[in-house]
Amino acid sequence: MKSIKIGLFAILLLMSQACENILEEDVVSGVPIGYINTPAGFEDGVKAVYSSLRNFYATERGMSLTVFGTDTYTMGSDGSFKFVNQYTSQLDPRTSLLTEVWNEFYRAINTANAVITRADAVTGLDPTRKAIRVAETKFLRAHYYFVLVQMFGQVHLTLTENTGIVTEAKRTAIPEIYAAIIKDLEEALPALEAKPIDWGRASKGAAEHLLAKVYLTKATSEAAKPEDYTKAAEYAKNAISKYGYRLLSDYARVFDQGGGEINDEVIFSVQYTNDPLTNGGGNNAHVFFLMEYDVQPGLQRDVQNGRPFKRFRPTNYTLGLWDRTVDSRYEKSFKTVFLANNEKTIPKDAAGKPKYVLGDTAIWLPGYELTAAEIAAKRYQVITPSKYTPKLYPSLTKFLDPLRPDRTTFEGSRDFLAFRLSETHLIAAEALFYAGKADEAVTFINTVRRRAAYPGKETAMEITPDKINLDFILDERARELLGEQHRWFDLKRTKTLVDRVKKHNPDATANIKDFHMLRPIPQDQIDRTAGGGSSFPQNAGY
């Protein structure tokens, strides 16, 4: 692999917000490689490892690789990466999204290796604090390798710092990679803080959540061992019970922007900021899931409704997931009403009078069919499912960013909620189900479902052990975690990717094959390895 030198650090300043300390950063460059041996440089090195999370979470590359090409989302009218959803031959080793993730993650891994390797030589730093920072770095290194091994299979495993040009690389066996991931997390767990002073740092709960997911995923890999599901359930139950997390009473509140992002349900979040100097490309998730509302009668683009990129359109499978008489998550996940904000384009009746005024309903998406007479009786535009198009469809709202300074701003500031307690419950349920403990598994699912119920409908939302199976678990994960960058990994883990995409994503049906369970190794990685493809072979099918 090419040398990855430490040349950029993010200095994170502790700022007060909502009675919590938040990591905010300032950027310095041209830092000599020896800087990491100093207390300040060591701290900055750890923060630099965190910063690479922003390359993947809430970005077009991360969203395209995890939301596209699944059973839950297909393509809207716009965008340059439709082939990722369609699984055409354009999804090849030259795909920029994959190259960018690969390079950035290995850059982070090399910085992590430097922090961990040099920690003992750093003097003048409190030993306890140093141990915490090393633990955080091991958590992050494990996370990066976990994403890489799921996406690419055998990847290069290196746990030592590269300080010069390195051209030797090999594809490491998957059991060895999982062993390194688990070792990092289990070594990190004792030293991590239960409640870090700086919001956004890794915690004991985050490590246990990640361990649970690693073991759950490992159980269906070639590294599988009989105890994997038991360990996954154990770590998930620890994360749920030991650290004071709780599900919020209202599903919608989990995604409140600003102070609401810091809540008792969030186990680990990727930090973004409203400082353009340090926000990098920002949280971009707010643009990808929105329909083209802004050219419709009575409407124009505004900050509240978002900047519609029309990238991801929900499949019919997704739109049929909820029993909307009892489950509030459809209503709280999708925008069903747009209010008029453009007086100039409000339609007029036969007498030339505006059909409605500013602030009135301009578009209603009821989510079900109406008769022609019912539609004609409305003054505003009604978009029923039969009228959905690649430009007009229900818009996911959980990522909207109305705190952007203007309607064109792309670099959003909301945190991305990477680990949530509701997912921990669903991890526990899946592990227990596979371990043959459906009676216990259903208690974790019902906890999530009761929270999602309309008031008074909690009992109707509960399921019994005989109803739990893999399809139900995947459906429930889709209902709860829609768009949150889990789905491609969920389908790969459960070995249902090809079948479910063929069944539910018509744009991908013709092309998806078994080899798409792995992504292609970036060609530039093969090219820069001594021996090329003979030393670092490509995944089959690409």
C-alpha cells in the first residue's frame, strides 16, 4: 500500500452546548511527523482518526453504497451513481466511491496505528487519559476494518504504522481480520469511559454495541464459531442495560436537530458542525431522499423543506412495511404535506381566484389511493401511490437540516446517529432468534415496537414468538432504521441480498448476481501493490 503520512490534524476545541461538551475542531496543516509524540500531537492524532468517519457517514459515497442497491430504496430521477443501484458493469474497480472509502479508511487506520504504537513514548500526558485515548483509537480502528471486511472481504490487515513508501500488501484471511477487530474492541472496552465528557467520543456502550454487531455478522461469515450468537446477544444486552441509555418516548424526537441529537438513545454519533472551516463536506444526508417539490404549484425551494436531489426513492416494499393504523413510524418518517410558500404559482379557479393562500396545503401525499371524485374535491395537488414517479414520491424526513443558513447550503451540520439503542435491541433479538431463544428475542422487538405505537395502540403492536423469523427481523429493521446506512450490510449479513433485491428492487433485478455480495477491490490498490493482481487479486466477478 502507498505510504500514508500524518500531515493533517484536527484540533478539537471543547465548546459548551446543551450542558454537554462537544468536540469542535480547528485545522492546522504542515505538521511534522514527530508532532504525534507530543501530548498535544497525540491528542490531535486521535481526533484525526475520528475525522475520517465523515468520509463515509451522511455522504453521497456512504449513502450510495449502503442505501442504493437494496430492497428498501431504488433510484430517483437524478444522480451520477445509479449504476450502484442497478448493479451494471459500471460498478467496477474504478468506481470512485469505493476508491475514496478505501483510501480514507486506510489513512485513518495508519493514523490509528501511529497513535497506538507511539503511545508509550508520549510523556507529559496523564496515564489514565492516555489509556482512554488508546482505547478510543482501537475502537475506531476496529470500526474501519469492520466496514472494510463486510464490503470487500479479504483486505490488507496492518496493525503497525507505515512511515515510508510501502508497496507490499496482501489479502488477509477473514478469520484473522475478525480476530483483530474483536481483539481491539475487547482491549478497548475496560479503558473506555461509560459517559465521555466530550460528546461524540467512543464509550463502553459503543464498544459493546459494536462487538454485538461484529459477532452477529461474523456468525454468517467464514470466520463463524458456534458461540457467536450467544456473544452477540450478551454484548447487546450489556449495552442496553449497563450504561443508562433509554428509548425516547417519541420516535420523531430521536431525530430532532440541535440539542435533540444529544439524547439518551444515541450510543455513538458522527460529529458535524456549523463551522464551515472545520465541517469538511458536512452532513449531506438531508438532500438525497427528497422529491422534487420545489417546482410544483404553490411551492418553491426553502430551508425548511430541504434541497431536493432526488437520489433515493423508496421501493413499493418499503412503502408497504407499516401498519399505519397502529405504527407511527410511517407518519414520523415521511413528509405527507407541503404547505404553500410561493404565492406566484398558486393555481387559480375558473373565476381567477387563488385556490388557496400561503401556508395552506399545496401538496398532500396520503399514502393510499383515493377516488377521482375525492381528489377533484381537493383544492390542492394530491399525489397518491399510483402517481409516484422518479421525481415525485414520499420524502424521508429524519435527515432534514432546517438549521442550514440558506436553501442552497449542501454542508449540513446535524450529527449522524451511527449507533442507536433501538438497533441494539434488534441486534439482541436477531442473535437470540438464531440461538433458538425466540421467547426472549421477541421481548426486545416488542420494546422497539411499543415505542413506535400510536398512544393506546401499544398492545396491538406486540408480536408473539411464533411470528418472529428472518423476514420479520429484516422488515422491522427497515421500519426502524430506514436510510441509516445499515441496509446493504443487513442483507449481506443475512445472505438475502440477491433474493430480496430481485424481489423488491425492479431497477436492479436484471443485473444483480451472487458476486455482488462483495464490492470490487479498487483498481488503484491493485496497481500500487508490488506484483499487481497476482499479489492482490480482484474479487470474483469484477
